[in-house]
Amino acid sequence: MLLKTVIVLTIVGLVGSSSNVDPQNVTDSYSNFANGNSTIKWGSVPAGDPYQTDTTYDSAGLQPLFDFARSFLSTIQPKDFPFDTIKDLTKGKFETSQIQSLGTDYFIGWGVCIVLGLLFIFLMPIVGGCFCCCRCCGNCGGSKTQDPANYENGKCRRFVFGILLLICIIFMGYWTMDFPWPLNQPSSRN
């Protein structure tokens, strides 16, 4: 039964795709026109007042992150991107002083960020491997076992540290949920 259905659908698909249908000319209410060759002619822009939107921007608590990103970008590249100078460079109209000023004024911050990122990527595993090897060889200064004689009042310490941790968690939860600061205001979105 399934085979018959597949065969019938295949034949219908082949017969339906073999018919030649000429597309018609299409015109809309704004005088846009498309003909059978898929050529589109756009109508003129309607006259009148420019489009005005009534929506407002609401960062909904992300404004500090936006401010941080903007300050970071303005720190590493304090001037606007030099599109005109780049166009001159691509056309072959440049001087060495232009290239030097591009490097010092615009790309030195990006270069520093890239160098720091590469140092972090390559040095972090090496330093971690050194600490791991020192720990495995017993040269880190710590002991692998705890001596019960050196651990006085262990139960009391665990209890006090647990209570302090609980107080800190409750305080942080209260501060983030109930503290009246601008980030906790309800959003004006619908």
C-alpha cells in the first residue's frame, strides 16, 4: 500500500512539474511592478510625513553591561574607524605616515588585546601543568593527608563556617532580590 502511494505521488509530481505556466504581470497598490521575466520595477516612495515609530528602547537591566562594553571599546579604539583612509589604502593612494598613524591611533589597542589573549591561551596551560607536576611530586608545600592532631575543634569549625556561609547566602539573596536599585525595577515591556 505504501509503495502504491509513493508511486502515485511521484507520477503526480512529475506531471505537475512538466506543465509550462507563464507567470503573469503583477502590480500592487504602491505601483510596484513585476513581469514574467522576473524584472521588478519599484514605484516611487509615497509622499508625506516620514515614518515615526512610537516604540521606546528599554535595556531591562542590561545597561551596565552595555556601558561596560562601550567603555572597553572606546578604551582600545578611542577614535572612529578610519573608513576614508582604508579606502585610500586599497586604491593605492597612501603614504607611510598614514600607515604609521593607523597603527598607533587605531590598532594598537586591538593589538594589545590580541597579544594578552594569546599569552593567556598559551601560558595558562603551561603554568597549570607546572603546578600539577609540583603537586604530584610533593613539592608544593602542602601535605596530602590531614593529621587529626593538627585539626583541633574540627566539628565546631565546620559548624561555624557553615553558619557563616548560610548568612552570606541569605544576605546576598536579600540584596539581589529586595534591594531597591535601578537594575531591579520592573521592565516597561508588555
